[in-house]
Amino acid sequence: MGMRKLSGTAKKLPDVLPVFPLPGVVLLPGEVLPLHIFEPRYRAMVRDALEGQTVIGMIQPRPGTEDQLPGAPPIREIGGAGRISRHFEVEDGRFLIWLVGVTAFRVVEELDVVTPYRQVRAEAIEAAVDESERESVVRARFDLLASLPLLAPDRQEHFQRLMGDLSSVDDDRLLASAAQALAFTPEEKQELLEARRLLERYALAEAALRRRMASHPALHPANAR
């Protein structure tokens, strides 16, 4: 049976994607990432993006190459593309921008460019799911939403509201909310970003939740269900 994505539509990236290599920063689909842009090369990148398709790729340097910054260290294969939803330019040329994650992407080729910032050809990565997995996805949504308030009580009302209509939940936004509520490490977020199947992404979120519950003195994993 064919593969399809249960929620959202297929994402299309620009033919050429500007990338911002930044260690410890991972942009998930559905996540909002505020950034302070002060380096001249990335100011130029933001200006060009604002005049074009407003999409920027956030990507981490490969592990062990961070000491090559602010040069051009090798980058990971998988990153997160975001659209500039808001921006504010300070008088001295710095920018404050807010990126909304739209899709994971795989670097196909890094280009030889004259711009001061790096650019790549990339392909969007969709979280695939077989039709036969539809019920499993809905159950995974329920399990995650039922457990999250135990560790994020301040967002209990939000998660309970989502449980009222599980079939219409935006999976990207839910997983991004879970990553925020559970304070995912950069490596946990990178693993989530690289997962190619929606059920795998939910399994990773559930595993992260269980790890945190196991270390919480007032909770036990059995209480999550």
C-alpha cells in the first residue's frame, strides 16, 4: 500500500536554500524559533530571504567540527527549514526574526556561491505513514497528549483541548509542542527531525517522556496511561 502523510500538505522548498549552520540549534516542523541575527553574512542572508521566498534552513555542523566556526565546517545531512513569520531590523543592521518550521530537509548538494552565506540544494523530508497505520497514529497522539500534562501542567488545558478532536491534530505542531514541553536536548530534536516515519517520531517523543518520568520523584511511567 502506498505511503502518505496523514496531516498537512507536501512541502516545497526553494530551488536554492540558504543555510545557517548553528551548533545546538534544531528547528522542528511546527516549531517557532526566535533568532538574533548579528553577523554580517547572516544579515545579508536575512535581507535576501525577505526579498525572496523567506525560507531559511537551520542545520547543525557535523559533530566534532564545531571548533571550525565561524568558518565553514562540514554540515549534517539533515536540517530544518523555516519561514520568516516576523522580523524586526535594528538601526545598526541587526535583525530579530521568528522562524516557523515548515519541514525537515536533506542536503542534496552544497553549492559554490558568491554570497557570504552558504546555500544548498535540498529536498523536503515528509513523515510518511501507511494507511494501515492510521489507527496507530491516532492512538499515539492520544497516549502523548494524555501523558504530557504530567510533566507540563501549565499546558494541561491546551493538551486536553487537542484531545477533543484527535483526528484533526497537526502532528508536526504536537510533536514540536512535546519537544518544547519536555525540553528536548539538541540531539533528541535531531533524532526526531531525522525520523522518516510518523510513528517513529511519536515513539521517540514517547521514549523521551518516559525517560523524564522515570527520573521524576513524584511520577512513575505506569501513571502515564
